[in-house]
Amino acid sequence: MDILLSGSVAYDYLMTFPGHFHEQILPERLKNISLSFLVDSMTRQRGGIAPNIAYTLALLGEKPRLFATVGEDFGEYRAWLEQHGIDTTWAKVIPGKFTASFFATTDKVNAQIASFYPGAMADAALLSLHDLDRRPDLVVISPTAPDAMRKHAAECRALGIPYLFDPSQQVLRLEGAELAEDMNGARFLFCNDYEFGLISKKTGLALQDMLKMVEVIVITKGAEGAVIYADGQEVVVPVVPEERIVDPTGVGDAFRGGFLAAYARGWDWRLCGQVGSLAAVYVLEQNGTQNHYYTRQQFVERFRRNYDDGGKLDELLRD
Ligand SMILES: Nc1ncnc2c1ncn2[C@@H]1O[C@H](COP(=O)(O)OP(=O)(O)OP(=O)(O)O)[C@@H](O)[C@H]1O
Ligand SMILES: [Mg+2]
């Protein structure tokens, strides 16, 4: 299945300060605050929603395509993604700009001071689905520049391409009417339970109203698992117990990647949710959003210790 992913692409620069921010802040001098923290570690992690989802899809044997704008500093990241089986032809470089970058410094008690520079991501709406040479089977619309999300959803409707609407973090930036418009006609709506509450409040729509607008609604609930509403049914998917919790960032993205890898093979909703849940738990057990790794053999073995696939997952081992 040809899955095209519209969403942010970013580098995360993560630093740690071996002290307490609050001890360095003088409340009476807040107006001209001027601080520089000598940090003792820095890593640059590959991030962004579109490559996060793509990475899991690729681990499970799909060949997803990125559809995003990136900066001149993307070369190394592109090579790494290509090496892992992701098609980056449509990761377009914006001359003179950096890839979106998140700079965060965390102190000893996990207090954080951060900045997000959108860089090339701000130009995502320059891309148009009309320019594709090959029509995808499914477009995933994940958080990126809000104007691009709106444009790509409208293009999917105009071109009759099925799409998955994943507003996540950008629920905050989109108006109720905008959310309702882009939800209407989508094949899937994915969100976590907090975002579901916000969407419902902003649009004034209850679950039953939304199910008249979207074919499938998937709500993830962290450690409580996920629920899938489809074909008039409600499928509850329990989590896979984690071996350790290191860093929850990116679990939602991996869930989507796993779910879609199963959907691409035509598996039933329960299996889609279970594959998503297992894909998610691997991210929880590592730092970063693309630092985990498993072979399909390892994935299937762990799956079978938690769920029953009736032999279906053998397919993952064949190609
Ligand atoms: N503690 C946990 N143990 C096992 N699985 C988990 C845990 N937390 C999350 N998951 C899995 O990940 C899925 C998505 O989690 P969650 O609902 O927290 O996503 P999210 O809020 O969108 O996360 P993020 O935006 O940080 O990626 C859950 O449905 C579940 O399958
Ligand atoms: Mg999320």
C-alpha cells in the first residue's frame, strides 16, 4: 500500500543542565533576565511526526513516502531514512532554511526551557498533492504548519484520495469549524483521549456525530490502551506491558505506524490495534522516537506472547 505522510520533520536538540533552573532565576530581575546554562550533555535526535510514523511502517515492511519541507541540514537525516526503507523523494529542501528544530534544556528535576523553530516546516503548504506523479492509496495528515494541514486535507477530498486526519498537537491551533471540516470525509480520525475531549468541545460534536463524518475513529488512552470505532463496532485494545519506561515521546506516532502497517495488509481492526500497541511500547522503552529497533521475527515473537493472531502475522515474515 502506498502511504504518503504529510507532517512535521524536525531535529530535536536535547541538553541537560546538572542543576536547578529555579536557583538561577532572580524574581526581582525578571524583566531583564539573562541566563546562559553550561550544559553537560547534548544530543541531536531525529524527530518530527511524519518520519516517526514512517520509521515504524518501514520496520514492519512498508515503503512509506514522506511529504514535507525540510532544510539544507537534512542530508544526513535523509540518508538515514532512505537506508531504513523510507522514500524521501517528496521531502523538499527549502533553500536557505534549517529543518524545523526543537531546542530543549532540562534540569535535574526535569524542569524544561525550550524553543521550537519551525524553519522549513513553515513552508509545507508550498507542497501540493496535485504535483504527485503517482496517486497514493492513503494520505496521513499529521501536525505540521496549520495551513498545510488544511490544504492537504482539502486536496485529498478534491482528488478523492482517502486520508487519515491526525490533528494531535495542532488541535490547539485549529478552530472548531476547521477541525469539523477536515474530519468530515476522512477515512480515519486518530487522537488521544485528551485531544478527543478538546475536539469534541471545540466542534460541539459528540462521538456519535463524528462517526457520521468519519469512517473509523481511533482514540488512544496511554497505559489504558486504545479503542477503535468502526463498522458500527467498538474494539477495545489492551496495551502490551512495558519492560521499562524510559521516554514516552513518540508512542502515539509509533501506534499509528503499527496500526497502518496492519491496515495495509488488510487485517481486521483488532489486529490493527494490537500491532499498533506493540509498535508503541517499543518507543516507550527507548530514548527518542526513532532509536528503537526490532526485526520482524522479534516483533512477531513478542506479539505472540501478548496476543493471539491466529497465524496471520506469518505474513510479516514472508517478504
Ligand atoms: N504505559 C504504557 N504501557 C504500554 N503501552 C502504552 C503505554 N502508554 C502508551 N502506550 C501505547 O501507546 C498508545 C498511544 O499512547 P498515548 O495515548 O499516550 O499517545 P499520545 O498521547 O498521542 O502520545 P504522544 O503524543 O506523546 O506520542 C496507547 O494506545 C498504547 O497502545
Ligand atoms: Mg500524540
